[in-house]
Amino acid sequence: FAARRHVLTYMEDAVSQLLENREDISQYGIARFFTEYFNSVRQGTHILFREFSFVQATPHNRASFLRTFWRCFRTVGKNGGKYSSICCYLLTAQEYHCLLQLLCPDFPMELTQKAARIVLMDDAMDCLMSFSDFLFAFQIQFYYSEFLESVAAIYHDLLAGKNPNTVIVPTSSSGQHRQRQPPNDCSTLDGVEASLFYQCLESLCDRSKYSCPPSALVKEMLSGAQRLTFYGFLMALAKDQGINRALGALPDKGDLFLDPAMDQELEKLVAQVSGLSVSGPTSSSGDTANLPVRGSPRINSPWKTLHHHRKMDAESEGSNEETDSSEN
């Protein structure tokens, strides 16, 4: 159970943060630190603003990052934009990468480009994409990164007329097979035989130690195909709602822009700000006086982030008190 849930990974990270911030944590207590840390892991907020090596370290971390990215930026797809007549913003791969870096500053551009290539295929990488198209492609590329590396190698071997009988086990998620492109000939357009391709994938899923989509769902997805290309397979994975539900990080496409819990929090925040604006004191000119801005409700995240916010809040409160006294 401990190995399956990657408990050791979280214990090592918790102890590392404890040692790094031991002077600050001593003011609040070690027990409280561990409680808040593992609450953040359970809620999925522990990956906020963390380094990429930690974000991709476990399947739970990857799913948490996907869910957080969706919740933070779903309005990109919900609100109307200047580039679209269907009520959604269309962004380039570079712009989506900037959004990813807001949550993970060292997120690699390579993964963003791979996700964009699933959507755009042979189109220019600076083409515009809808949020939903990019999100579901990014989910497949990010969560199943190592699996897709092995699939790319298998596809290349089949295209070259070889019968892969070994499972390629990637050593990292850096994309070591990214330069391994299929030969540029007419067979590339036809792809490979779907049944043979699935047999190789089934063997891969049975033997791989990395996350793989359920083989039964992959079989169902390929059941109606005679031949398929590599990017056609990736696009089918990204669009398959059964695989999306099995992964469990994102809602169905029809519910992608619905998040009642987040909407409720936003409505509360807007109501608080509106209440302050209406009931606040007015100046002699009749304008509403400048009021201190209240911070949004804080979410549980790793201790370092929590303590940083506490220090900022304390400094802000002290500054406000000095301002008030000077005005009096």
C-alpha cells in the first residue's frame, strides 16, 4: 500500500520542508505542520508553485496538477475572446505554456509542445487552440508521458516492418524518443495495422511500471479501426471520455466549464468586495474612500507557501496600522 500510494515520496518531501523551515515551523509546532502538509496532499493543493520534478513525481501529483490547471484557467475557455466567435479564447502553445508556468515556474516547454502537436498534428505550432482541445491533449501527454514514449518507439518499429517483442522502459519523462520520427514515405500516411498495434500496447501495459490507460478501453477505442497513425492514436486517447473518467482528474467535456464549488467561492468573494464598496465611508467629494483590499481565502498548500503568506499578511496589517495612525 505504501509503495502504491507513494507514501515515502511524501514523507521525504515533508521532512525536507520541515528541515528547510525548522525555525519558522517551531513557532507553530511539528504536529500542526504535518497535519497541514498531508491535508494539502489529500486536497491536491500541495503541487502549487512547486518544482517540476515534484509535480511529476507521482500519479496523484500529476492528477492534482491537471485538476488545478483546469480549475484556475477554465474561464479561458468559458469567456468570449477576440479571436473566436464561439465564446472561447483561442491561445497558442506558448501562451498555454505561460499559464502552466504560473503554477509550476520550471514547467518544460517540451511537454507543452507535445500536447499542442496532438491537437495541431502537422499544422504550425503557433496556431491557435481552444482550451478544451489543449486541456484534454495535455492531460494525455502529461499523465501518460512515459507510456507515450514507449508507444512512439513501438509505432516506429512497426512502421519500419519490425515486430517489437520488448517493452521500452523510458528512464525519464524528458522525451528521449522525441527525435525518433517515422520515415517520411507513403506508409506514414497509412499508419500501422490497428490489431497488431494493440497487441504490442497490451503487452506494454501488462509489463510497464508506469501509468498506462486501461487496456480494455484502448481495445474498445481501436476496435473499429483497420489502420491508424501515431497522432491519430493520441488524438483518439485525448477525446475518449472513458479514458478521461478512468484517469479521474478532469470532468467530462460537457461539464468542463462547470465548477460549482469554485463558483460559490468566487461569488462569496465578489459579494464581500461589493459590500465593502457600497458600505464604505465616502469622501467630501462623494467618492468612495480607498479601502484595504481583502485577500482571497487561502488554500492549503505546502508549509513554505503557507508561512510566506502569513508573513506577508502580518507585514500588511502592520503597514495598515501605521497608515491609520498617521491619518488620525
